[in-house]
Amino acid sequence: MKKQGKLIVHTGSMFSGKTTSLWRELYRMKIASYKVVAFKPSVDIRHDDKKIVSHDNLELDAHKIDDLNEILVYTKNNEVDGIGIDELQFFPNSPEEVIKIFNELMKKDITIVVSGLDLDYKARPFEIIKEIMPIADELVKHHAICASCGEDAWVSFRKNADESRIQIGAEDIYEPLCRSCYTKKMEEREKIKNQISIDQLKE
């Protein structure tokens, strides 16, 4: 298994197995005697502070960081062959900065495995994921099962009315939906929202 200096991207909706695949990639590297380390965004307050936990409860020791530049500092002080980064879309770095950081790491023959959402709850691409996909050596698009019809899910539907782009949560807040079911639910939500606005004007 020769994976030095590569970028491996696992993306898709929530509950699609992205983090599980990240775990598998790093586990295989460990078996091959790679020195691996994992990182997670500090804004992700789900589960354990020092672990990445998948929805099927696989655990991975991880460093919580605010900014991807902290990884460069870590690799200057530690010998590293492979890096795992979970929930890449939550980091504040610009896409240009992310690509620069990743290229610097790969020049050192460090393999980077990332997982992240490709789309937000309004089906808009996350810029970081969109920009790194073309430069990936390996790219895997994962699919959850649509919570409404059982087809392959396309996006993570937010069940509450919060309109902030980032809202940390799991099954309590999100459900995976296929394109058709997502479109129907968003149309229903918009109708309700418009009706509320009309009713408020009448008051």
C-alpha cells in the first residue's frame, strides 16, 4: 500500500459513512506502519473532545484545532506519514489557503485523508470541499439512505427552521434525503413560511 503524498477525499451527505471511511483509511495506514494522526475542528462539540466518532460508533483519537495551519506546526515538530481531517467544511480557512496547506504537506510525502459535507442544508456546495475535489488523488462520493423513500440520499435536510449555514447536530437536527424528497420538503416549508408571512400582514 503506497499512499505517500496523496490527497484522499471522502464526501457526501450526513450519515453516509464518510467518517467511517476516514477511520478505515487511517487504520490501514497504521497496519502498514505509517505514523498517522487525526484532527477535528474545535467547533464540532459532538461526542468526545479528543476523539472523532462516526455514526456507527467507530472511534479515532484526534487533536481538536481551530485552524488548519495548526497542522503545519504539528508536522514541523512531529514525524508524520498520514493525516486524517474530519468535517473539513467547518474550518475557517479559505479554499486557496487549504490548497496551499495541503500542497505543502504532500510535498513532504504526507498523505492527507479528509471527510466533509459536499452540500449544506440548502444544497449549496461547501467551498472548501468543492475546490479540493479536482486536486484529489482519490475521491469517493458517499450516499446515505433517504429517510423518506429509501433511495440514495443526496443532501442533509435540516428539520428545524434555523437558517444559519452551520448548525452542529446529528439525527436530532438532520436527516438524509434524495433529491426528489428534499425538493418536496423544501417546497412545503416555503409554502408554510409564505402563509405565515401573509397571516402576519393581515394582523
